[in-house]
Amino acid sequence: MDGEDVLCVTVYQLSLPDRVPEAVCHLWNCLDEQVVRMQFRGIAFRIREERIGSRVIFLCDDSGGGEAESREVRHGIGLAVAQYIRSYHEPHLVRDAVRKAFPFQPSGSDAAEKAVLSWIGKKRRRKPSLGLDWKIAGQVSGFLKESRRLAVDGFIRFRLKGYHRVFSRLLEQAVREYRLEQEYREFIELLRYFVSTQKTRIPVIHVLHFGKSRFHLMKGDGTPLRLKDVEGAVQELGEHPFSREDMIVSALLSAAPEFVVLHTRQREETIIRTVRKIFEGRIVLCEGCPLCREGASRETLD
């Protein structure tokens, strides 16, 4: 055979223990996605599976098309490993962290895991510097350039120290945020129950929101809500703009209104969402009135 007919093919080997078929299947699917991507770009790249002892070996062949294509193949393999970490490895880390953080809530663990993973995903999208996939892909590609055999489980455990530091911080933050969210929901449910057991004291209270957590509380006749009207409020709430959100909630709970009319242009502000949840079924959202226009003009002046 003439020398020019000999095709030089580079073979990269990735391996995993065969004791976890789910992990093996995940890695195969991630590699297969890269095969499709490479073929779309005109790069001949294929994978084969073998078993040696207790390990599954994925043989990844490039076409021998030169260093540029080999570099692309190594990067593709790196992206496959990164996707495997994202789709298989990280959910297991999250599951372990959630079970450790909430040992007495096994029935809600699935919801907690999904919430934590969702928080991490949103955080990554908002902060591009946390684009761990490309960093992992670069490390894998660099490793394969020097050594064409990569034990994926060992590489994750011993070579990705930086990744583990970043992801551990993200995971801690996500679990903490989930815990705070759960406590907030429990607090809201408690207050909703409290509202449902109270007798109505004031038919209507208008909540005028001027932005930047500044409020006026008024009764239905247009007079300010005063200290004598609400037990538990520590000062007159209708005379001046008021910024202590906890006291707004306290005043409304003490006043026990039948209806709360919200005048605001910022319906998604935290305090507004809280009031809406606590007084669900009693809330009226004003669509525009002289009081709203007054609030808008004050907000503009701020």
C-alpha cells in the first residue's frame, strides 16, 4: 500500500466503571451529541464502546485530518465531559447536599433538588464568568493532548479542583436560598392563617406606595391610619412616608381590614408581593386613580 493511502487516525480513550450503568449511558449520550455536532461541521468523528475488566472504554476516533481537526475533536470530547458533569454528576452532588441540609424532609427532597438546580442554572446564566462548561472542556482538551487516555471519574475527582471550589460555593448559596424561601413561605402561611381567624376591624385600607419602600396607609374615608386604629403599631403611619416594611405588615395585620387596596406601580417589589400573598382574596389592585397619580408624582420627585 502506498504511504499516501495510509490514514493516520488518533484514538482517544475515555473510561468509567461499569458498576453504574446510568453514568455510562449519560456519558455515551453526551459523546454522541458531539458526534452529531462534528459531522454537521464536516469532521469525521466516531465513538466505539469496549469493556476491559470492570471499566467501560469509549474509543473516540478522529479522521486524521490534521492538528486543527484534532484540536476540535479534543474540545468536543471536553464539552461532552462537561455536559456529563452537568447532567449526571452535579444532580448527585445536589441530592447529597439537600439530604444533608434537610434530613427530616424526604418527601420534599425532589422539589428541593429541582429548586436548587434551577437556582444554580439561573446564577450561571446571569454571571457568564461561571461558565464552567468551557473551563472543564479546556482542561479535558489539554489533558488529552498530552495523554490520550482519560479516566473520567478520576479526572473529576482529582483534576477539577477549581471546578469543585466554584460549584461548592454555588451549591451552598443555592441551599441557603432554598432554606430562606421555605422559611418565607412558612411565615406567609402562618400570617395567612392569622388573617383568616381575625375579625374585621376596618372595612378598607388603602396602601399608597411611593417607591423606595415608602408608604402611606389610609382608611376608606381618606383619613390616615393612626396608632389608635392598630394595636401593635409603634408610631403614626399615615402622617409621613414610612420605610420599615415589617411595620407595614404589622399595621395591616393589626387593622384586620376586609379589603386592602394597593396603589403602586411596582407590583413585583418584595413588600408588595408579601402583602398580596398574606391578604390573598382581599386584595384590590388599583388601575389608576388620583391617589395613584399623586404617588407617581411623588416618586418622580424622589
